[in-house]
Amino acid sequence: MEKFELKYGCNPNQKPASIYMKDGSQLPLKVLNGRPGFINFLDAFNSYQLVKELKEATGLPAAASFKHVSPAGAAVGTPLSEVEKKIYFVDTDKELSPIACAYIKARGADRLCSFGDWAALSDICDADTAMYLKAEVSDGIIAPGYTAEALEILKAKKKGAYNIVEIDPNYVPAEQECKDVFGITFEQGHNNFKIDEALLGNIVTDNKELSQEAKIDMIVALITLKYTQSNSVCYVKDGQAIGIGAGQQSRIHCTRLAGSKADNWFLRQHPMVLALPFRADVRRPDRDNAIDIYISDEYEDVLAEGEWQKVFTSRPEVLTAEAKKAWIATQSGVTVGSDAFFPFGDNVERARKSGVKYIAQPGGSIRDDNVIETANKHGMVMCFTGMRLFHH
């Protein structure tokens, strides 16, 4: 296939629209089902690069959940805990495949933002992954292949209109890339910068104890940031992005946004949240929305008389601000990555409140000494990578 005609571009008025190779060669993909749109393909190509690089860097199957050309979540394929199964709505006791676990975790990082996502897999999509996707609201998926059973399951989604793209895993993009803005062509080298453990050697803090698990978390954070709209900050725990702050003009706003998402991920595991008495007829998206409101400062919107009856069988007790703060304070061993340097120590102070122990950032601020001093004050381990990861 040399050219794929799109329904329209970013918006319905932007016609005609298509994707093709500038050199006239065949596209390195097959559309197996549906009719993906302009933004779908932007999500697909960015997300596949992320998971492909994550698999190459860690040796583990990887998955991502994308919305509007930034990841809502990304993860490598490690087994799910019993708590994770519950908060991610895993309805089976069977042992799931690593690639299925990777996608479940990637989507579970921020289930509200993953509503209507584009899924990306580093490995062949199997029936375990397809069965989980079957029950979720999703626009489409990209993977290097599909089992026959998985393809049959996915083709039935959205009344047969679910978007399924197969990418050639051996495809290598051209060294130079171009894009037009306001009729003016920009050209730059493709971002081939390699992120792996060798990047983590410059530890600038007094504490230099960096475990293998922390190294994987740093790699997950940095590769996720490489494909996130800048400015961006990413919190990671156990091989899974748990909070991503994207597209903010201020670095501290990124850190706060990502930190608040990481806090919400941890609050979903609070015993009071796990015990919420949902009505049997309440669907997953509505449960996600109810949980998000319940753990927020607007909890009255879901606990008020006449409202709680819509989602719960009995009125839950309020999860107080004090209880939330105490629960979040038990969080530990979290990694945070930043696509550019932390200009002030306030980023480190905010990250600490969400259990951060490890930091990976480029360094290079005129206030690096203040940032290092703040990290040392809290016994953190911080690596300077020396490489900015802006993405626009």
C-alpha cells in the first residue's frame, strides 16, 4: 500500500488527508480493520516507537496507552499483583501473558485519560490482551502482529469498526524527517538517541545505590518522556508509569500534575477504595469516574443524597484529607524522570511527597547545586543523563 486515504485531518474541515511515503515506497504497515484517522496514526506511530525502544532497552515486552499524541501510560510486562488485578478490573484468575500484563498496567496508570485510547504493543497481540481490550473503550491498536484468535476478538469491537494496524517490526525510518508548519518546511535528524543503562552512570548525589529495578524504572521514565509532549515529567514504580505530566509550560507544573496522578494511582489501592460497594450494573468507565471523584476534594458530588444511590449499594464513608495524606506518605521507591533539567529544588520537594527515591534528569541548570542539595537532604539517588528529550 503506497497511500492511505484518511477521512479527514486533525479536524473534519481539514480535507483531503492521507498518509504516504515521500519516496513513493510502500507504507510499512497494514490496516487489518477499521479506518484509522489522522490523530489515530499520530498516536500509533509515536506509541509504537516508545514500546519498541522500551523492549530493546529492557528485554521485556512493553505496551503503551496513548491519547492526543502523548502517553496516558506505559509499562513493561511483569506479573500483576492481586491488588493491581482489582484496580485494573482484571476478571480472570488465570496467569496472563507478559504482553497482556504490560498493556493492563499501561492503561491502568491513568484510566480516565486512557478512555478511548490508542494501544501499542511491542510484541504480537495475543488472546489475553485482546480479551482485556474487548471490555475497554479504545479507538485502536498497533502491534507487529496478531494471533488469529486475537484478531477475531478485536475485529468484533465497536460493531466491527475497531482500528487494527499491523506495523513492520523491521521498518527503519529515514535519517532526516520533515514537517510543514504554516506552509514552511522544517527538517531535522530523526531522534535516534539511545536510552539504556549506560546513560545512568553519572550519579551526582551522595547516595549512589541504584538497584536493577530502579534502573529499569529510570529507563521506562526516560523513554516515555522521549515520546511525550514537552515539557514533561514522569513518575514510575515497578516498571510502570504511574503519573505523566505533559505539555506544561512550567516544569514545576509538570511535576505537580504527574505527582497528583501518581497519588491518585496509589489512592486507588487504599482499602476504603478497594471496598467501595458498587452496584452490579455500574460499568467500568462509570466506576473509574466515581473513584476519581471519591478520592478528590469534590467527593460530595458522588456521596450526596440522591447521587450515591446511582453507583453504590450503600453510602461509603468519606476518605478524609488526613487519611489520604497518611496513605500517600507510605508510598516509597518511586522514580521520577524529567525531559529537561529541574531548575529549582522545589521539583525535588514535590516529587518526595509522592514517594520518590530516584531521579533521572539531564542536569545543566545554573542551580544544579541547589537541586543536588535538596536531593541529598532526602537521601535520594539522582542521575544526570546529559541529554534533553524535548518532543513536539
